[in-house]
Amino acid sequence: MLNHHFQLRRSLLALAALTPLFSVGSCNAAAHAISTGANYPEAMAALDAPAAGSARVVIYTDAKLADAVSVDRDVYQFRGKTFFTLDLPAGEHLLTCSGISITWGNPGLGKNRLTLDLAEGQTVFVAMRKGGAIGKVDQAPAEVELANLPVCKSAGVIDTISDEKWNPGN
């Protein structure tokens, strides 16, 4: 019975990821499910600047399939060849990808990791590449890559990494 409960919970969380999500998460991130603009320039023009004490992270992927990324303890799922933005409190944040289990059991940290030290008002670009690599990209090349990517309007938190699986040192 408990196993069925976990499977039902996963299904409901995955379904919830298909609807726009505006402010969620244990790291106090604001996920922007941007409803205006078909591409990066239009979408970014519609956003206000990050709130005081926050920075903006633009996460995008060139992979064709949907992917998951953890930001601190929150796990986000988004469609392939899209982007989404997060406003995070200034300070250090851990992003991981590749190997985050979003189907069976509690998710864990991905094997590929990136630590960001965000300054207030800063915008940082993070690319997730085919094969699972994750890295920071300078603004000019990132904006070239983002120019034709659509906004992932359904990006959002689908789960949280539990205490037992939270071990950023490994």
C-alpha cells in the first residue's frame, strides 16, 4: 500500500509540473512560468528585475528530451530545447543534473554539479548540455543560444531532495 502511495504521489507531482508555477520551493526560488513572449527576448522584456536581495538564473537546455535540475533541494523538471528563469536569494546555490531520479523513490543529487555564488541583481546563465554536462555561460553566447528557444511555461518544482539524500559534499 505504501508503494502505491509513493507512485500516486510521483504521478501527481509530475502532473503538477505541467501547470504554471509562480513561487515555490525550499530555497525560496521564484520560478517564472512566463505567459507572454514566444522566445527569450520577448519573455525577458516581460519580466521585472529580480527583487531586492535576489539574483536571476536563466536555465536552458539543448537536449531534445525533458530534463530535471536540482537547485539546492528543489527539483525542477522542464521540457527539452527550452529555458526558464529562477529568482534566487543572493549567495551560494548548488545546481545538479544527470541522474536525478524523478520516477522512482525520492530524488537525489545529480552527478554533475555547479556551484553558483550569486550577487544581488546579477543575472547568470546556466546551460544543461546533451550528455548531462552543466555549466555557467557568459551572457553574449548564452543569448545567441537562447534567441530561438521557447519559454518552458510549465517549469516548476516537482519534488524536494530529502535529508537522507542531501549530501552536497559527495
